[in-house]
Amino acid sequence: MGGAKKNPAAVVLGQLGGTRGKGKVSKEVRRAAASILGRQGGLKGGKARAAALSAEERSAISSKAGKARMKTLTAKRRREIARLAIKTRWDRAKAAG
């Protein structure tokens, strides 16, 4: 029970009600098909990007992300986080030495 393998794009468009060949396909169907086909390889983009970056570049990106997250917090919550970080560092220093 073999048979020719179908083009994944054709299968997805067929499932979404799109047409193949000279027929027009709506933007919504094309977007949905692109979304489905884009996930076929799995979630590997972030890991591949991180592997290609240097430690300095990863650090800069994470610092920028952390600053962006902090902007969304209230001043009270930022103080709580800072106090917790200081306490954690203090506890680690006491345990180490």
C-alpha cells in the first residue's frame, strides 16, 4: 500500500478548503497553511539561534528582555524582587564561606 507522497502544502490547503493550481486562495487560508507548515519542523528556532550567538550576545539580549519585563512591573513589585535577589545572594555567600 504505497503511493506517491503528497506535497504537505497541497494537503494542508486541501484540508483548509483551498485550491491548488490556477485557482485563487484566500489570504486567511494561505496564512493558516503557512502557520501549520511553519511548525512542521518543531520548535527549534530559539535553540538554534542561542547556539549561534556568543555568550556576550546572549547576555545582551537577556538583559534587554529583563529590562523590558521590569518596565511592566510596579515600583513596589520591583523592590520586592530586588530584596529577594539580595537575600538570595547573601544566603549563598554565607553558605559558601
